[in-house]
Amino acid sequence: MLWVVLDTSSPTAVVAVVDPDVVDDAAVFAAVTLAETRRHAEALPAAVDDVLARADVDVGALAGIGVGTGPGSFIGVRTGLAYAKGLGRAVDRPVVGVPSLTAWALSPTEPVPLPRGRGLVVADARRGERYVATVTHADHGIVVHDDEHAVADATFDVLDSAGGCAFVLGGTAGLAIPGDVVVVERSGPSALGLVRALRRVDRTDARAALVPRYVRPPDAKLPAVDPARHRPPDPAEGPP
């Protein structure tokens, strides 16, 4: 039951062929990363062809497509979702959304062992902000809490954000992090993180899962309306 999974929410995108019913490392049959680029839309078709060829799988044999839903780059999230929806329609396969920060948090941390306790997964949101979600590492594994939000770098406090932080996963460059907090730096989710996150979503409810997680409003805004210039017509004044 092979799936194509992809995430373009971060500058470093990932595309892979995976089997979500196989445990961990063996679940990834082929994977490629698209390093720091703003041209994910152009690179995605060739990347998908590449991983399918490496895994020796025909696109028509796929069970489904999993796609990162953000938060992350506004254009990147839309690019991944649009491509995944198009591919799913072309081959008549379900398309399932995967929360990107969950995939970040579930990516391997070797050789850095994670301590037990509360932590953060952090992604660069640009404009001097970070996307943040809290996670808990317990004996049964990592739990990602559904509290994604954007925080300004200037007011970002690692210890306050996690209520006592033991570790931080993700894009930490430029952040002030106490020395006793374990840091695992990464530029985006891995293929294994994506397949682990895919296992946690309802793969039978594709429509509900395909909602982009933008977290904050887009930069583009409608122009302000000048009441003096844009007022409803007064019937007493006659036709304009």
C-alpha cells in the first residue's frame, strides 16, 4: 500500500514513496529533498517521477498521496496542496493532509537523544516570527499538541512557551535558548517524519484533512476604503 508523501511548507522540501503500514525506517522506499529553493512548483513533478522510479512503482499503483498542510511558507503550502490535489485527481487516489509541524516533530533526532518532558517544535515564519507548537516526550513517544501559533522573535521565550522546556526541535537560528535545553536543528520534516505523521491522521477522511494550516493571515490585504470616495448613492441626487 504505497503512498507518495510530500511537504513544501519549508524552504527544504521533501518527496518520498512510503508504506505507512510498515514500521519506521523500512517504511521509506525512496526519498529526495529539494534544498533551499523558491521553485518547488517547478521541481515537484520531476521529484515525484524520480522517487517513483527509484521505488520501481507505477503512479497508478499508489494507494494515496499525503501532503504537508503547514504552517509554513504561504505560497509553499498552497503549492504542495495544489500539486497533490492535481496528482490525486489524475490517478483517482485519495489525498490526505498531514500537519507539517507534526512531521517535523516526528522526524528522527539521532544521534541526539531527546529527554523526557515538554518541548517545542519551531519553524521560521519569516517577518521576524516563528511558528511554534508544543510537544511532550513520554515513554510512549512524542505527542504533538494542537496549539500551533505564531510568535515574534523579539518576544519569544523558550521556557515560557513550553511551560518548562526540555528540548527544541526545528529552526532555532537566532533564538536565545538556555544551555540546558536540548536543541535539534532541522530545516524541514524528513520523509520518515512525514510517514509517521501520516499514520496519525484519518486516511479515510481526505476532505476534512486537506485544510491549509496558515496560522496567521496572508501578507496581501485589500486596500482600505475611503468613505468619502466610496459611499452609497443618494437617490435624491438623481443618476450619477
